[in-house]
Amino acid sequence: MTIARVVVDVPASQTNKVFDYFIPEHLLGTIEIGIRVIVPFGSRTIMGYVLEIVEDTEVERVKSIKALLDYTPILTEELIELGKWLADHTMSFYISAFQAMLPQALKADYHKQVHRITDVPLVPILESVFAGRDYIDEKDLSDQNIPLKYVKQGIADGDLEMVYQVKSKETYKKVTMLKRKVAVERLDAYLANLSSRAKKQRELINYFIRHDQPVMLKVFLEKMKTTRQTLKPLLSAGIVELYQEELYRNPYRDDLIKPTSPLPLKPQQQHALTPIVNKLDQMQHQVFLLHGVTGSGKTEVYLQAIAHALSLGKEAIVLVPEIALTPQMVNRFKGRFGADVAVMHSALSKGERFDEWRKIQRKEVKVVVGARSAIFVPFENIGLIIIDEEHESSYKQEDHPRYHVKDVAIARGEYHRCPVILGTATPTLETFARANKGVYHLLSMPARMNEGQMPNVSVVDMRQELHAGNRTMFSRQLKTAIEERIARNEQIVLFLNRRGHSTFVMCRDCGHVVQCPHCDISLTYHRKQNLLKCHYCNYQEKMPQKCPSCDSQTIRYFGTGTQKVEEMIHQLIPEARVIRMDVDTTRKKGAHERLLGQFGGKQADILLGTQMIAKGLDFPDVTLVGVLAADSLLNLPDFRSAEKSFQLLTQVSGRAGRHHLEGEVIVQTYTPEHYSITFAKDYDYHGFFEKEMALRKAFQYPPYYFLTLITVSHENPNQALEVTRTISQLLAKHLSNQARILGPTPSPLERIKNRYRFQCMVKYKYEPKQKQVLAKILTYYEEQMRKEDLLIQIDLQPYQLM
């Protein structure tokens, strides 16, 4: 008896294990490790992943697998082991870990087809089912009791492939093709018998005499200036035929991407590249921290390291923060490696992502450039993994499984015995501390490529502006600098970390602030739609004409968002042409690319935006960067707020003066004396590192201590508080005396979507029993979580304390 051990698609603690299923005779030889199967589970039929195949089971009554979803594995053996490690490492369910590895299109319901790829004769029984068709439904095979071993053999021989059609949305893009079916002699004979009045048909026949290659029907009709009606006689005569062909959806216009060649390296680049190449040649794992200022040429080091990996027959993964995955960045990799590059990120449609993933699975590409989830691509011969802007908090997944890309990259690097490069101008304290200790190999690139100076940074005290009677959001210095740049036909980037028009709406009579009814947060005013919106639960309401609390007419907007800044620019500097980039203006597909294209084409003087413009942009005519509210990150209740502020200021400053023109940065703040601003002004990472490390040590935060954050939420605040209190007491009782338990305390945002949130935190240096204790706590509350809608979230490496 052959048994498949399956993880089922039910994310719950009771089902977080493998279940044994009998492989029926007609499926023997077709089921492999890493394949998805359909299995009976209780009264339902669900999907599962095969993790093992064994010859025996201790289960008395074993159910049978109902059907296959794949004929070739979608999870490699490495990814299966990685998934198990990930589930344990993040205290997640196995199914959540495996689902995180796959594109969205593979998580839906499927309509399966067998696609005939070649014209090679198949076994007679299959020939009879295909009956001249290129695609058949898998249901046709089961209806006619065709043994699946013949299909499996056809796939192994490369004559067939299995395709999945998502029921709700077509996954495969098809185009109608037109091809000639007969020899030229037959066409000549047909032409001789044609009436002299059939001019258009003569034209078409002459085309097919000259061309024997298939052509897209749409292209053919446009080229010949004709319609399908004219083709009908040729189709009826069997001279030409129409057929469907699968076409990859390509989100990028490859024809517009200019190929590039490796650039000569500066000495600092060569010093960085040499040890990476040595480790590649030796097939040894090593984590490198490539610490280079903005504009120091890190990307060229990446490109040449990848080229070396490819020359050794290896593959490469390049991870870029979602907001820095601009067309500019993608074009650099496609320009160097062409069709060998696949791109994976959230701005692509579900179908586009699925097509990119299939190129990887079919081994049609060797380089993947993508955001966080691209770390899981099914490469089997990885030679290099690069994480650009490694300090970015978006590399941490905030939902199950709560993994950090860095940990997964290092685990895969160890498995494949390959180097991992962490590149940034502003490393996280944890990363730089490891590099200082020699755990990571530090590679420094302290100079800019153009050998120019870093842009000069001026800090403007907005308190003094207020005292001088300037009540606008632009200091006099910044306004003058913008006007000068526009006069010189240079460009400006303005950065503000808030979207919307105003951060809150308040009554001047009674002080009432309009809040979200479901979350403990004020609503943000969006002027274009005249709506108040919650950026947490998407609640929205019309802007009130009078105060909901006291009926006063003196309801006003406070705070500043990108929309309001745009309006103010038009008032103060009417001649300025502005492009605004934030979540609201880049919602539509392709908007990001279009807006950056307009700015690059000098259709605007000012690019105004949120975090998405802080990274990855390289425009030669940008000579001024203005930071409008440097304090917005400093005041968050998060021990990393100073570090994030320093990183963001340094990154956004790096957008100016990247080429031959000199750059200038003006930072507006109400706290100019704050150390993160003063160190960022001088580009002094080492000074900031020493200062911040001393504070982290004093207050027992990473990298000196590890943190675990437990968040409990429920609709009843008393119940959420009580459960958090009990968890704190259990942790205090069962962990060592060295562990510090903080809480229970309300979360900084106590209510989101009508659920009250409380948290407790563990600070520790070494707690080997912690996972065991937390697992027991989750088991203890299991029934309450299921029946009473209690939610307990555990984050073993929190990056978001809100």
C-alpha cells in the first residue's frame, strides 16, 4: 500500500500536521512530493500538498486521494524543507508557510486541461481523446477511464503539459493565430481558379505564397486591411487554419529596453566585487554587507556579480523593496540580462505574476527581480541572493507567516552554498552590529560614482519660521530654492510622509476631532472626493458642514497631506508644474510608471510624494530635495523611530545631485536638535550607530536583546485585557528569571475594525523554551479562539509595534 503524507488547506492548530492518504491504483506513479492533490477531509473536499510518500501507515481507516491538481511538482524538495523550517521559525501553520511561497493564481479553484505541445504521435488511446485538438479537459480523461500513466509519460517526454484554468478568472492568455495548411503548389492552383473579381482573396493568397510562418490573426487583418469575412472561403477550402496559442502576459515593453554592457569598475567597486566572486567560485555561503552611500554604484556591483553567477551556470534572486521596484530599476536588470529576467511584485496582475512564476518553474529564466515573496521562487541552482536596501521594514511580512526576508535568504544561501549580499547606505543596527563582529563580511563603498560631493543638507527650524510670521508649510529658504531651480530648468523632489489633504479635521469651538467609528484614529480629509477616510479599515464619510458634537460651523482641516501641499505649491509658485505620487494617484495599473516617465521626460518641475519616491529614483536634473515634515516618523511610539527617520532622510537626500549637477537638500523640522536629524545632515552613519546603540543597550532593545510581541484582540476590551494579563503571568511563571515581561498594555492603536487590542512583550537574550511555552498557551486558548472570535498573534521578530 502506497501512502501520501499530505498537509491540508485548513489553517488551524488541530490540522497543523500531515494526514495519511491512500494513493489509488490509477494514480500510482503519478503522485510525487511537492504536488497538489484533492483529498476528502471530513465532509469536504479540499486541496493539499504532498510532503512525503511512504509504504506504510499506522492509521486504521485511510481515505483515498481523489485527484491530482498538478502533474509536475510546484514545490521543490528544498522549498518543502524550507516551509517546515519557516512554520517552526515563525510559529505559523504549515499550510500558511507553503501558501506564502506560491503566486495567488495557484491558491484558487482550478479547471484543468492537458495541452498538446508537439505533433509527435501519442499512444492510440490518447490520440482518440485529443481527436485533432490541442487542448482537452482533464474531465475527458476520467470520463473515458484513460490510465493517467500515459499522460504522465507524455509530460515526461515533453509532448504534453498540464495547464490550470482558474474558474473565476482566466489564467492563461490565448491569442488566435493563423497559419498556412498546404504547400505552395496547392495555393498556385487555387489562385488559378479564382475569379478575376476576387481581388482581396488574390491578395491574401499571394501573402501566404510569400509567407509560411504563422501570424497573429489580429496583426494579419490590420496589415492586410481586411476582415474575418474575407478569410472564410480560405478557411472552408482548408488552405489556412485558425488555432489558439498561449501567450505570456508581459508587463514590460521589452522592445523599449535598451541593452547595456558592463561598465568599468571604480577601485571601491572592484574591492567589493572580488570577495563575492571568490565565494561564488568556491561555492561557499557567506553573508556580505555592501555598505555604500547613495549613488556609489552598488547596482553595477550587483549586475557584475550576477553575470559571474550566470557564467557558472547558476541562478540569481534580486530583492528590492516594493516601493523601489520602479520601471527604472527593472530596466537596469532587463537591459543587462534581457529575456533571462523575470519580475515578481504586487503591481502586476494576478495573471502576469502567474506567467512570470511559470517562466521560473519551466527554467526559462535565470534571474528574478522582485519584492518580498520573490525569495521563494522555485529555482533549484541558486548561485547568488541580493537584498537591496536591506534596512527596509517592508522586508518583514506582517501576516502569517511573520517571516523576515533576510532570515529566509540566509537559510536558502546556506542550502545552496552561495553568497548573500545585503546592500544599503543605512544598514539596520542589527545588520551593522553583526558586520562589526565579523558574522557578516563588511564591504564599504564610501564615495559617489561621479566623485562629486554628497548634496549639502540645510536644516530649517520651522519654529523660527512661525515666529517670523511665515504660516505656510514652505520655509522661505525652500520657496526661494524651488523658484531658483525652476528658473534654471532643473527639477525638484519634495517628500512628505503623509497622503491625503489634511491629517485630521477639528472643530475650533469645542476641539472635537472627527474619528473613525471603528478604529482609534482620526479620519484623513481627501479633498478631491470631499471625503474623510480611515487609512486602517477604509471607512469613509462625507466631510461634515458643521461639528457633529456642538453644531458649530468652525470645522477646519489641520495637519498636512500631499494633496494640500500640491494646492499650496500652485498658490505660492503658480508657474510650477507638479506631479504628485502617493497611494491615491498610483492606484491604477501602470500609473507609477506613467508618472515617473512624465517626470523623467521633464513634463514637470516638481515630483511630490510619500515614501515611494524616497528610493530607487535616478533623474539627472534633480538638484533639490525638500523634506517637508521630518518629524512625522520621530513621534511614533516605536523604539526604531529614530533609526527609521535617519534612514529615510539619508535615502531621500540621495535623490539629489546624482549626476553632473550639484545637489542641495533642505530639511524642515520642529526638532532640529534631534540626533537622527543632525547625523543625517552630515551623512554620519557611524556617529548615528554609536549613539543609537548606546540607547538600545540602556533600554534593553535589539540588537542587545531579542523581542517577542504578543497581541490579543477581541470585540470586548475587558476580555482582551484579561487574556493578555493571563498570558503575561504564564510567561513570567514559565520563562527564566532573565526574561523581562512588559505589559499587559493597550496597543498604540487600541481599536482597529471594532476590535480592541492589548499586548505584552518579552525581552530576552536566551530563552530556548519560549516557543514551547507559547505553543502551550495557544493550545490552552484554542477553543476560545475558535468559539469566541478571540485572536492571539505572536511575532517573534516585531518590526511594527503599532
